[in-house]
Amino acid sequence: MASKLDLTIAIPVKNEERNLPGCLEAIGNDLAKRIVIIDSGSTDKTKEIAQNYGADVVDFYWNGKFPKKRNWYLRNYTPDTKWVLFLDADEFLTAEFKAELREALQDSDPVGFWLNYTIYFMGKQLKGGYPLKKLALFQVGAGEYERIDEEQWSSLDMEVHEHPVLSGKIGVIKSKIDHQDFRGVSHYVAKHSEYAAWEAERFVKSTATANTLKEWTWKQRLKYNLMRSVWIGPAYFFGSFFILGGFRDGARGLAFSILKMSYFIQIYCKIKENKYR
């Protein structure tokens, strides 16, 4: 049996009894030295599932200010391992990913790694559309998620589109993590409506702050520049469905691209509403 990696896997949750068992099962018992569940007052069996699996559970109560869940954990429960991987409950580690992870963490140069994810929609993996990538694996102490001093723009108590700001070389793990969510389309739509409100507030506040703009990645700069125009929605749809092959998924690919287009149009409309107010 392979030895456990010098790694903490931190899973922020709230009412994830449907997703969490599969997530923990996919991690296994021989990968990481520690698995931590960061819970935001779950009222279902989430904490019981975590404890039965042997994971540590810490409780998080958000006061509406910085820091949110991931940064709060890094600051108040700093992992005693070299590496930390932030994993969502609807993300499932594949055998290919775990094998590449073991090799990657032997490299002494990178302080963090970009991770790649599959996307499941309506029960099946999408073949096309925009790829999902996140900088969710990094060395403890190399940095933290970008600071946003919001005024409780939403009830989102966890960093969503904030990215880690790290000092050092960033590597890439090519093998994908399966991103599945068994809570259905209704949850997806409601979640993205709240994301849109948060993105609009961030746009209005951040575009007036030069220091914030300097910390954005080139992808963030492109996205926020496009948000100034209603054409961000159609542009996303065209790129996702035609250029990046969403058409290969047929009706599911079309529906997914339309929902994403609607999401970006929501952001545009909310930005305009905020400015008018």
C-alpha cells in the first residue's frame, strides 16, 4: 500500500448529504494524511456522514465580512501538512487524478497546481463547452484566496470566483476530477442567480479600485471587460456551443450553453441596475 501524501484535503460544505458520501469514497483512506470538513451549519446528515467516515469536522459561522470559509480555515486551522487541496463535495477524485497527484507532489518547484475537471449536466458528462479549471491545490503558506471586502452582497459564505494569490511557480495536473452535482437543475439555476448578484456587486466595486485590478488573472480581466456589454451572453454561447464543441452534446449541450448565456446576461442586467441605483 502506498504511503499517505503530506496533504490535507479540505471540503467546505453545507447540507451535502447527497454528494458527500461519494466524494469521500472517491478520496479513499490511503491518499491524504488528513481530511477536514468545514461545515456551515448543516441541518441534514452531512456532519454525521463525515464523522462516520473518519474525517475531522470544524464549524464555520460567517459574519458577512472577510474572511470567508476557505481563507478562514487557512488562518484559523492552518494545516500541518505541506499541501492543501480544496475540494467541493460534488467533486470526485478519479484513479487517474490520484496517480498523477502522487507524481506531481514529488516535484519541488511548483507551489501550486491548476486542476482540470469534467462537467456533468443532466446526468451525463459533457464532451464540449468551456473547460473547468481551478487553482485549488497549493502549498500551505504560499498564499491565500484573494481578499474581497464585500458588504454581505449575498449569503455566499465561501469563496466562489476568488482565486488563490500565490508566490511561486504554478504547475498543472492534466488528469481530471469528476465534477458532478446530484441536486438537479433547479439547484443549479438558483445557485447561479446568487452567483450573478455577487459578480455584479464585485464588478461595480472592483472596477473603481486600481489595486484589485492588478491582482486579476488575464481571464478575470477579459471576463470583467466583457461584462460591460450585453453581448457577453451571446459571446459566451457562441464560444461554448460552436467554437468549443458544445454541439457534440446535442440537446444537453444546447441547454447548458443557453443557461450559461442567461447567467452572464443576468450579471450584465444586475450591473446596470446597481449603477442606476
